[in-house]
Amino acid sequence: MKLRNQVYRVFRSCWLQLLLLLVTIPCWAQGLSLGIEAYQAQDYQQAHDVLMPYAQRGEPEAQRLVGVMYLLGQGVDQDLEAAQRWIRGSAQLGNPQAQELLSFMYNRGAGLPRDPIQAYVWLKLASQRVSDPVHADGIQTIIARLLGEMDETDRKRARNLSREYYYQYAVSYTH
């Protein structure tokens, strides 16, 4: 009888946890959507307030948007260190828009030391997820320019690092 009661308690606990999970997932997604909508409506303070908890929990799109807000000073004081930290986190989780933005930051030296190798690596990673042909052509032009700025040793390092990052950061990202 005692074992039976223990099994029943475990079973009941599992069902309650599953039910709680099924209830909270739609709330999570709805809150994230509200933050994205606030950002698109240029209500940056509201977007920041809504998106920050999602960014802190590792949601890639929230991290990217929070990073952009810090990069451009939208709803927050401009903070290039915070911007690169949030954008890098999103890029490392496989967000191609964040990867492209991180490349831009390395290419321009915006909040990061200018580094054509890192700019190439992140842009190459992002380019593998671009479906729009015009956008893809633009990216390929920038990639060619970045490679043109490097000597042969740096080109080899960039290509090797690109392969390494591909296996590390080209995770399945859907949004």
C-alpha cells in the first residue's frame, strides 16, 4: 500500500508539472510577441521592459533586440558594451540577424575592436541562412571585401575559424 501511494504521488506530480508547462508556454510566447510588437511600434521603453526578462533567460530574438536598443540608445542609454554582450549571446544561439549585426560591429569597430577576421566569420555564418537573393548578394560582396583586406595568413585563419564557428554556433534557430 505504501509503494502504491508513493507511485500515485509521483504520477500526480508529473501530471501537474506537465499541465503547468502546457499553460505557461503560450504565455511565454505571447509575452515575447508583445515585446517584439512594442519594439516595432517604436515604444522602446515598453519593449525593453518586456523583452529583458526573455533576454536574461536566453531567448535569442529578445537578446538581439535588447542589444540593438543598447547599440542605438533606444529606450535606454547607449551602452556599446551591453549591446555587444546581448548581440553576441543571440549570435551564439544561432540568430542569423544577430550574427550579421555582430559582423557589422566588428567590421566598423562599433563597441568592439575592429577585426576583419571576426567580421568575416560572423557574416559567413549569417550568410548560410539568407534566402533573399539581393540580401545574399550584398553579403557576398562584403565577404569578398573583407577577404580582400586580409593577407593570405589571415584569410586562412578566417576560413578555419569560420568552420569552427559553424559547428559551434550554426544551431537550428527558428523565429
